[in-house]
Amino acid sequence: MVDVPRFVFSLAYEPAANVPRGGCNDREEVLMSTKRQQTMAKMARERAVKEKRARKAEKKEARLAEREAQLADGTFGIDTEGTTEDEVPTAPDTPVAP
């Protein structure tokens, strides 16, 4: 009868008992990247994006407020582009009878 080993272990096998508690072994520490400080250019880009988003939100709120005002006046949907305030048509005060 031939003697065949039941299990084959790798030579690189390290039991968990060799790793210190809460830490990692030296090989893992070498593979981990170091944390880099953000550059001023990156912070400036991020700040510019935030400011642009804030301006966009303000414009959106202004358009919404204008639309709500037009709905309240009854002038929503009437093109007022290129006219002055005196020329803007207003909604009739009394409803028109059919």
C-alpha cells in the first residue's frame, strides 16, 4: 500500500496566532498606501463646484418663486420676455361669462 498524505499545506501558511491583536503583519503594512494631504488646487476645485451648485439652486428657487407668483396672478404661460412692467398683461378681475 502507498502512503498518500491526506492534506497538503502550503509553506506560506501563517496561522492567525502569529498576527498581533488589532494589527496586521508586516507584509500587509507595506501594501497599504499612505494617506496623502489634499492639494490646494483640489480644494479650490471642490469649492468652485459647491459654489456653482449653490448658484444653480438659487436660480432654481427664483424661477419657482416667479412661477408661483405668475400662477397666483393668473399670468402664467403669457410670454413677458422683452416687455416692461407697464406692458405686461394682467389677468381679468371679473370672469368672462360664456
